[in-house]
Amino acid sequence: MKSPEILKVRIGKDLVIGDPSHIVIQTMCNTHTDDVDATVAQCKALAAAGAELIRITVPSSKDVPCVREISRRLRSAGVDTPLVADIHFSSRTAIEVAPYVEKVRINPGNFHPDHEEAKAQLARLIEVCKEHGTAIRIGLNHGSLGKYITELYGNTPLAMAKAAMEWLQLCIDNDFYQVVVSLKSSNTVVMVDAYRHLHSMMEEAGVVFPMHLGVTEAGNGDSGRIKSCVGIGTLLEMGIGNTIRVSLTEDPVAELPVARFLSEYYSGKPISMPESRERTMLEAACKYGPSLLMHRSDTLALETGLGAGFDSYLADEIMQAARRRFYKPEYIACPGCGRTMYNLQEAFEQVKARTSHLKGMVIAVMGCIVNGPGEMADADWGYVGEGNGKVSIYKKNVPVLMHVPESEAPDKLLELIEAEQ
């Protein structure tokens, strides 16, 4: 039987997600939304760098007027790149901001602890989005699933897919199809399994919504880029995925060349990235990573022409990104956004410097308490910003040291780890 076609979701006037000939690239601001000047400036820079969709965090209702003003200024300046409001908990905030953006990103399971009430709140949001032509992304992350679904299926890739499918079915029941879906994880194997489960479920249901792909909290530098290419590339190679974000703990402009490379590589378009060390690295990750992650191969021998030392390093990085062999710690680090209350990039570099010898350990560095404890589900240790110059340190998902001054936190983290050795 022929598979159903992927739905096409219109975002704003001109952007379509679900076109098989084009993989849309997007990113997210890391400015504070209430700093309208900074957010407008960053949106302009991201649009100029090629972002086709820009996400902005909306922590609460008080930020809605800021989003409205950001949109107004951008449109007045001739910047028509669609905006996505990122909502974490409040359906009320989602409903209030929906008229002023082209898309709203939500995890409906976070709307309310009572599952039936969460469903009712999503239904109310759908009505508002219908009225204003606003699309929705249902975005579930590993570790941030609701109690309702984890009690049934555990905190697993299957649970992620089951939860997403239930929310998608509610959209179908309400005759709303302007929906994109994502199931992100910092673990590339979990991520790929979750998306494959959901893709099969949608095909079986006869309605295939477009998918937003990303390895969440991928980190930075070579490791973040390689990990993103291995995870995203494995799915794009299977024909799964219609829009992508490469989440790096760096300036968000730096995400876009990697996303563009992936879009071009898997769309069969000419690669616009010049020949360089970075291009060689990304090509190798896409060439070898999917086979390793899917266990179609067990080893790789690289001949990049950039020297045996680089080849050995690159092989180690790809093997680790595919979770086949760990030669150093595994870092989970969010890219930062308007909720981040400290210098995340600087803290991440300090933590890496103090823990680089801890081979095989998983360490998370998270921007805020909203994402932190849930989305570092795979981490042995976590380092989470509290705001006001303070950090919480977690062992697994349990806080073991709170209100630690930022200047002392990397050393305190190492002390706790070494005490457990």
C-alpha cells in the first residue's frame, strides 16, 4: 500500500514545511525577550544569515506585548521571516501570543497535570490558532514527558511517540492540520528511535504531519556539529524530516551554516559551504554516522587528506556521536534562550575544562530550571543555572547542592564527582 503524503504546513505567507524538495532551516534567539532592541537586532542578523524560521521564548504573559512589538518592528523593517513563540507550560500564554506570531511551539503535556484538562486547553489553543492562521509545533523532548504517559510506557522512545500521536490525534479530531511535530533528545539513538516510531504510527493512521528534527542540547564546537549531523542525518537519510535546527551552545548564527549543509546534502542540492576543515568534518559525519548509529557498520577508516591525527580524532568523534564508543565525557548542553540567567557558553567551557578526563561520564550544563532537570535525563551529573549568579548541581535528576555561586560551581561539581569515584 502506498504511504500517505506528508501534509504541507504553511507558516506565514510564503514558507511551507512538508515540501519534499526543501528542508527548512531554523534557529532560536538567545536574547531575553523583554529586551526588545536586542531581540530585534538578533532576529535581523539571523534572517540575514539564512534562517527561514526564528523562535523566541515567551516565558509568561508579560512577554506577549514584547513579542508583538518585536514582530511589528521586524515587519516594518522589511524582515518577513516567520516567528515562532516558544511556550513551556502555560496554555494561557500560548493563546495570548498566538495572534502575533506565525507558529507556536508547545508541549501540551505540560499544560496541566490532569491529562483531560491538558487536552481541553490544547483544544482551546487550536481554536485561537484556526482563527488567526497560526501553525503549531507539538514539541516533546526526552525527559519532559508527562506523568500520564510515563506511567504507561516509561521514559522511552516509544513513550515519546505515543504521547505525540495522542496530541496529533486531538488535532485531527478538531480538524486542525497546520501542525509540525518534534521528538528531540540529546541521545542520538533515543532520538532516531522516537522519530521512527512516530513516523510509523502516523503512516498507519493515514495522516503524516511534517517533522522538525534536532538533537537537543548537542553542545558546541566540533562535537556539537558532528552529533547533530549524525542524529539528524540518520533520519534525513531515511526520508524522515522536513525542517531542522542544529542546537549549539554558541551564537545562534553559528547554527545556520551547519543546518544549511544538512538541508543541501540530503536534498541533493549543490553544497554552498566552501571546501574547508568544517565541510570535511560534516561530510564525514553524514557519510559514516548513520551506518554506525543503525549498526550497519562497526568501524570506519577515514582518509580526509587533512592528516592522520585529524582522521583519528574525527573517527573518535563520529563513533561517540553514534554512541558506539566513548573516548571522552559525553556533554549535554542547551543552546541558551531568553530564559537563561547566566553566561551559559562560558560556564560550559569551564565545566568541560574541569571534567575532560572523565571518560564515558555524561555531564549536562543547562541554562535554566525550566529545561534542566527533565531534559538532562541521560546525565550522570547536571549543572543548572538558577539565576542571580547561582547554580544547582544535580546527581541524575536529584539536586544535591543548591545556590552555589557561579564562580565556585565548576570546582564544586568536580569535588562531588570525585567523591563518588
